[in-house]
Amino acid sequence: MIKLIQTSEELLKHRKNQDKVGFVATMGNLHEGHVSLLEAGFKDFDHMYFSIFVNPTQFGPTEDFDKYPRTIEKDLALIEACLKKYPHKSVTVFNPKDVYEIYPKDFKLQISIQEMNKILEGEHRPTHFDGVTTVVYRLFALINPTKSYFGLKDFQQYIVIKKMVADMLLPVEIVGMPIIRETTGLALSSRNQYLNPVQKETALILSKTLNHLKELINGKKENLALAQDYIRTMIKDPNWDYLTIRETNTLTEKIENQSSLVILAVYRQEKTRLLDNMQLEVK
Ligand code: PAF
């Protein structure tokens, strides 16, 4: 069963008499990656909440807020189709009818995860993470989920949200779910539809480079220097916004004594920034 709610007031009323629920936050234009988050939730909960809201505060002034695909009918059909596989589960879809359902006129809160909001994605999108943490906080406050599921494709977002939850002592567990890829290796993203066929082919450089770096490192700290050399050569191509190896939880560049690492990359195709990453352990 699927229930669509469009106001915060109705959401709070609806949520009042329910037990524990899981939650997936999205901006809509759903694909298999989003469905995998919902399915992960169904393993833990009979009832899932699912938000569809293109959050204006996480877009910069020259970014694609206006162009971002709004496909609510298709999105609902995809959730319905997923539910057919889980006849005993139900979903409440929260699709705010306007921005004031999330940010009332006198709304003043802004949550910033200092430092982490300035590096990597934050360097290229200075206001992005403050917009993300604030909207996710607001959605958590409305829904009060026990667990919330996020795709690891947006790895820095996952880390920033985990830090927000830890620092604010929120009673919600953040679950990171594996990246879903096309058979070519391209990570699924709503923004892939901005690419023409040639750009889509070119974008495979992301997954190929990450795989190559993982092979070069081969689980050994001693190979990190080799990987850094390779990165230095690759980033001569100006389409890389970044290609970098970081510690997994802090995203620090100081990785010499670390064992859990993540390679984070953004490759640009004209105005479209494509994100990808790969986690690895080294000894
Ligand atoms: O990952 C997204 O789609 C968005 O950043 C999120 C988490 C739904 C917040 O608007």
C-alpha cells in the first residue's frame, strides 16, 4: 500500500500512531539505486517513509535546480511496482506541495558541519552541504525514523549526514548502501540523463580509473605512492574536478597511517558533474 502526503501537518498526524519506521530521502526522478534503498528498508521495517523533494537550498545559484527532472507520476509508479514484490509492506511518500511545507516562512535554522562542508564537493559547491544537512535534519524531525538509508555514490554526503546525526545526538541509524551501476560500470545517477551517448561513453573513465587505482594499490600501503603518481598524471585532464584518496570517516588527505580509505572522484562533462568513489582497505 502506498499513501501520498503533501503537507507537514498531515505527515505529523499520520506518523503519530505508528511504530518504528525506516526512511529514504530523495529528490525524485527515481532509478534502481533509489529502489535498492527502499528494498533495504523493507528488510528492517514493515513501513517505510520516502520523501521526494527537490531541495532548493542545496543548489548553488548557477546550478540545475530549475532543470532538475521532476517526474512524480513515474516515481510513484516505480514505488508501486516495487511494492508488488512486497505485498505486506507499505510506503508513505512525502512529496511536499511547496517549499513552505519544509521551510515555513519564519524558518531560520541552518546546520553546518564545519570543515567537511568546505572540502571536495564543498569546495565546488560552497553552500551545498549546509542545504543537505538542514533539509535532512528537518525531514528526520518530521518523520522520526529509526533507520535512514543513503546511497554511497554520494559518499561525502553520507559522511556529513552521519556526522550531523552524531553531533546532534539524533536517534537514527544512518545506513550506507552500495552504489548501483549500469553494466558498463557507470554509477546510476539522475544526472546521467543530461549526458549524450558520447559523453556517457567518456564518463566510463570514472569507474575505469577507480578500478585501476584499486588494482594498483592491491591492499598494500606501500603501493599508495604509485597510486598518487597515477593520480597526478590523470588529473592533467582538466575535466577532473578531483581524484583523490582519503581516509574513510574523516575524509582527511593524511592517509599514511590509515587503513580504511576511499578514492573519491568527480569527472565533468560540460556542466554535468559525475561523482563516483571506491572504498578499500590497506595494510
Ligand atoms: O541525495 C539526495 O538526493 C539529496 O541530497 C537528499 C539527501 C535527498 C537531500 O535533499
